[in-house]
Amino acid sequence: MEPRIETRRGKRLLVEKKKTPPTATPSTLTPATVQASTQAGAPIRNFTGSLTVGEGGPIVLQDIYFLERMQHALRERIPERFVHAKGAGAHGYFEVTNDITSHCKASLFSEVGKKTKCMVRLSTVDGERGSSDNERDARGFAVKFYTDEGIWDLLSLSTAVFFIRDPILFPHLAHCQKRNPSSNLKDPNAFWDFMTIREESVHMLMMIFADRGIPDGYQHMNGYSGNTFTMVNTKQEAVYVRFKWKTNQGVQNITNPKDPRLNDLDYSTQLLYDGIKRGEYPSWTLQYQYMTPAQAQSPKYKSIAFDVTKVWPHTDFPLNDIGKLTLNANPNNYFAEVEQAAFSPSRLVPGIEGSPDQLLQGRIFAYNDTQVYRLGVNYNQLPVNRTQHRPHNYQRDGAQAIIDPSANEVNYYPNSFNGPQPDNHTLHSITVTGDVKRYDTDHMDNFTQATVFYNKILNADMRGRLGFNIAENLKGANTKLQMKAVAMFNKVNAELAKTITKYLSTPQVLY
């Protein structure tokens, strides 16, 4: 079916229109005929009255239903995500459109036309659960593929780079953007203090404060893996790759700080939900860049191969299409299907592996560990996180163990009773040498690519808005930090530094 273009809410949307059968809603359901019951299955005959000693008397401890109802209500909330707390989700599928088997043996890419069920969560990064969808921030773009070889989680951001290279700095990066422990308010001094000390953040800062810092809904943003992964084919030949989700609706952003849409806290969530409900299914094209191991070790590319603060130039590493992701179903229960969805870059499948990317290696631990804290050690057994096929391993018990292990499977290895056996999948190997010690990465080139971004990617109007947006945020910091920030951006481009200074020192406004 051909896509059509329509205008909605003052926007030009490229949408794929499909008819969907009507679904039952509370207003269209027939009167309830199901017997209400406790969690244990006992019938409930009264929802509105506690068990008391006489009318108006004290509640008795044997009111089992009151206790169960209250205990559950008091435990309905689970810890919010350390980052990416505010988000929306939907279900869909991924369809392979191009043959990439020369690079990757992953089963989900095995043939053109193959479809894989997916679940997607889109989010802000720093915002809390009740925060605005329209904060100036990067956006998360997490996709869970339910492949026939297990779960593959591909985590991306709306920016092609990140703030830091070394994951040991991640807690500090998060803390400088959280609420001040004394005032419980957001602290521009903490934010700009950290950013001006760690100048590797400058590339990411420019992307956030440029136009794409506030996308016009999740449908109108791209996603970038940032991290470098390894693709391996059936011959055990490897290439390093970065992934990109290219929106098929076109990139659109909210650039005017007085735009009334910015007042809608759930703007992006509402657009995604309503669009899917109308049958306007957003889609993205999955692309990848690849670099050979020889290139990754060459003097020209060694500094960018595994550095998440830098991009791979498209002129040297062009984008190759893989397939198309389409979101065509809203969740029936947000908590069960989105809030409990757990993503981790440790969820890989044969043919897609990690790499020497230091930030990726840190995230492989951190993301899995935070889900264990948030949801419990058996979070992979929750329906939204469960593989297509029942897992066979030697993990047993633990809180909220849902899947009952087969009585025929022993819980130790090695064994003589036909317990689960490892397959013949072999990981790609690499050779590394060096002295084991702590290395600080702040001395690396932090400004060349940021200058290219300013000079070649942004036009004159975009440059003006970038300077204005930085200055507006900097106004909350003290004068010393303002001067440090201007000095840092001066290393990117003197014109940018002058623009920021102008908007800091005069009441002149851009809009």
C-alpha cells in the first residue's frame, strides 16, 4: 500500500495508513458477567465495604480482602529507571529488506522478507517519570527483537554521540543532571561544572542544544547505536558496525521555545499512541555502517573506531539498509508491557557481538544490573522480556521465578543425565596487548568533529539557535562557569562563542 501524506496539528506527516479491526474498550463492553475474586481465586461479594464490628465499627484483622487489596496497592510502584524514566512504548515487527548475510549470520537477517516481532520503548534520558516529553535532552530508542535465537536488545539514542568515553564516569554524569541533594532542584552549576571539566562532552552538547534537542514527537526522530558492535558471518569473518534508525516520517523538531506544544507534558506519548490507534503506523529503516578490523587499527581511524563521542564519517563508511521497523500496536497494559520492559546491550544473538568499545562494555554490566534491582533477578521471565522459546539452563529459583524448570533437567553441570548442553557457536576473537593501569581519556581530540558539525551540518539559522539555546541554559549557572563554557565553545568555533556571549550579556532574544 502506498504511503500518503497528510497534515495534522500543523505538521506534515508521512504515514502508512492501514485498517485495523475495532477493539473493545470499557465503554463498549457488555455488562460484566465474570465473578470477581481474590488473588487466590476466592469469590469477592463486596468491593466497597470493609469487614467491621457493627456498622461504623472498627475493621477486623480477618478482613482478608481489605488486607490483600491494600498490600497490593502499596506495592504497585516499582523503582523508576535510573535514566530513561519517562517513556512510551509500542509493539510491531521488523522486516528484512536487504541481504546482509555476507556480514552477519544472525538468524533474524537470514533472508529478505523475514519478519521478527519487536517491542519498542522511546524515552527522554534525564527526565523523571512525571517530567515533560519536551525537555531538551537526548531521546532513548530501545528495540527488543524476539528472534528465533533469543532476545536481541538494540539500544540507541537520538544523538549519534555520547557525553563520555569511559563508563566509570557514568554515575557522575547522571548525578550532575539529577536534583541537587540539598535543594532538590535541578542544578545548572553542577551540569556546566561537569561538562566544562570533561570537554569530551562538547560534541554531544552541541547536538542537544541544536534543533534536534527537542524532536517533534518520537515518530520524527532518528536513532543511533553510538556504540560499536561486531558483526560475524558464517565464515567467522568479522566487521565492526554502528546502527542507525532512519525515520520514514522525516526529521522534524520544535525549535521555538514559545511553541505551545512545549506545554504538553505528554506530547510525544500522545502522538505515538493516537497515531497507532488511528492506524497510522510509524516506521524506521534500520541501517548500518561497517569498518574492517584492519581499518579499526589504522592510524586514520583508530581514534574513532570505538570512541562513542565521535561519529564515523558517511563519506568513508556509507550507510547500508537492512530492513524496516513498523509499530502497529499499542500496549494493552502500560505497566506490564512497557514499564516492566527491560533492555540491556548484554542481550545479543549469534552473529552480533560486543567490541572493544569501553562504554559498551560498561553498559553491558550496568543495564543488566539495574534491571535486576528494578524488577528482580528473574526479570527475563516476565512475558514482555521472555524469549520465544523456553530457555534451558542451570539457573534456578530466586524471587518471582515464573517459568517452572522441567523435572527432567538437572540443576548442575557437567552431568550424566542429559542436561542442557552448549552449542557450537564460537565468538569472534581479537588480540589485545597493553599495560593494565587506569588511563584518563580527557586528553584525546574533543573538538575536531564538533567543529565539523558546526561548520558543515548546521546552516546559519541553526547556528544562531544553537548559541541562543546554550546561553538560555547557561544563564542559570554562575558567572565563572559561564566563562568556562564560553571558553570551551570557543575551541569549537569563535563565532559560536561570540553568539553565546551576546545572548548572555544582553536582553536581546532570538524569537
